[in-house]
Amino acid sequence: MSVSPKSPTQGLDPEKYLKVHSPPSHFQQCKDDIDNFLEFWSQIPDRKIALVTSGGTTVPLESQTVRFLDNFSAGTRGATSAEFFLEHGYSVIFLHRQFSLQPYSRHYSHTTNCFLDYLEMDPKSNQIQVEAKYAEEMKDILFKYKDAKDNRKLLAVSFVTVSDYLFLLNYAAQAMAPLESRALFYLAAAVSDFFIPPELMAQHKIQSTEGELNISLSKVPKFLKPLVSKWAPNAFIVSFKLETDPLLLEPKAKQALVQYGHQLVIGNLLGTRKHEVWFFTVGKEPVHLQMPTDSPHMTIESLFLPRLFELHSSYK
Ligand code: PAZ
């Protein structure tokens, strides 16, 4: 069987894609949440608002999806960075892959420890409590989590497919556009480059009785160009560039800067992304930021985000 032999939407720009396809089923709820969040925060003078994208988009093979293509991203970069944005006084829309890592809870999820391992029963009172060795750190994280939640500083919006992602990013970008330079886009999600357009997808579960499966994928409409030039033209926009071949990183990152005209590309390599990144800005030499060896409690985000905050502060 062959899926998606040729795509009439191939080469379509994202705006045409968004016009002729259906948004995700929770789109209205997301729009309301984003509107309420922005209405609240846009009234606070000088308050900066970041849209952080995080985790990987899926590529369904069937409309009633049994199978899909996925990628490696767990959302570590996005969830960790969102915490730093919040601590630095930003309000954050966290556009993330459903069930990927989340700010604050990431410290206790997706680990070899199950959350029950952090708890114990006090034999005297028969009450559940946090084990003493985890309590101090958890207190600190809980405090920050409650602050973000109770004070409406963090809005979580989820996507699953690459199509969901395009709809939600487009809506959030246009809604944030009036904030102009107060708005920052931090595009850390691993977004699929290839997909099967909905009109070419098999409706039902693909049957193995039909023989071997050949899949032909179309290119996903490139959204960075309209994001920068039309959807939020005065915002500070940071994209990430991931490569596996070190020789490609610099030329591809520089090419993205020229092609899209945004403010910053952060380059990283798959194997070392937790230890080193490169900042690419127009007209400047790339800046290499690397964690010192023997720094087990440090994250690379704590090293490079202060530099990004400075760049955003001096952006008009
Ligand atoms: O989610 P994670 O922490 O495992 O990975 C982060 C990342 C490598 C997806 C991110 O830093 C990144 O490079 N995102 C853009 C990927 C791309 O080039 O599309």
C-alpha cells in the first residue's frame, strides 16, 4: 500500500494551509485561554510575555490515528526554559506537546523515580509526607510552581500533531502581536519537517493485508517567515536549529537568520544539546556557550538564558 502519493498542498504557504484545513478539536478552548491570559497581562505596563514552544510534533498516518511518526524531543529545553522565563519576570504561554515535560513538575516526572518514591508514611501519625531527603528542594520548587499557578503567570496549551501546532502558533502569534517588543517567541519545539496533509491521509487504520507500506511525505508549510514578517512583526523571535552534523550547524543557522530576518538563532547538536549551544545573530560572530565540566546541578539554560534576556531588554 502507498500512502500520500502526491500532495496538492505541497509548497503551500502556512496561511493557505490554515484556511483550508480544520483546527484541532480543542482550538476554541485554547483561543479563549490565550485571550484571557493576554487580556490580563497586557494591562501590566512593561510586563514581558514569552511564548515557549516545547516537545515534538507528531505526524499521523491515519485520520483516525492508530499510527504516527514522532521524534526524540521530551520537552526538556522548553520546560526548563519556561521556569527561567518565569523567574526572570515574564508571563509564559507554554505551547507544548501533550504529556511532554512541564515546568516544575518536570523535576518529578519522566524520571526513574515514580512520584510515589518521593513519599513515605509517617508511622506515628499515619499521614503521608515527603521523604526528608527530597523535602527541601521540593519546597523550593513547590513555592515557585504555586506562585506561577496562583498568580496566572503560566498558561499551558497543548498540541499533538504538527497541524495542531501550526494552528495554535498562528493564533497565539497574532494575539501577541499588539504587545510588540514585549512579546518574545522561543521556538524550542522539535517541529516535523515532513507530514501527510489531512486530505491525503488514510481515513481508517492502514491494513497490513494490503502489503508493504510505502509512505510519501510532503513538506510542512514553513511558518517562520510569516511569523516574523506578518503575524508578530515587532516581537523578539528566537528559533532553534538542531543538527547532527557539526559542519552543517553554522551555515544552516546563518541561512535561517537571513531567510527569516528574526533576531536570534540558537544552534545545538543532538548529542551535546544539554551541554553546549551557539548564539547566532546578524552581523556578529557566533557565540559558543558551554557548561563547565563537573557541574552536575547546573543546566545549560541557566548559562545561556541571561544572555537572551539581555538581548530582549535591549530590543526596541
Ligand atoms: O526537548 P529536548 O530538550 O529533548 O530537545 C530540545 C531541542 C533539541 C528540540 C531544541 O533545543 C531544538 O533544537 N529545537 C528545534 C529543533 C529543530 O531544528 O527543528
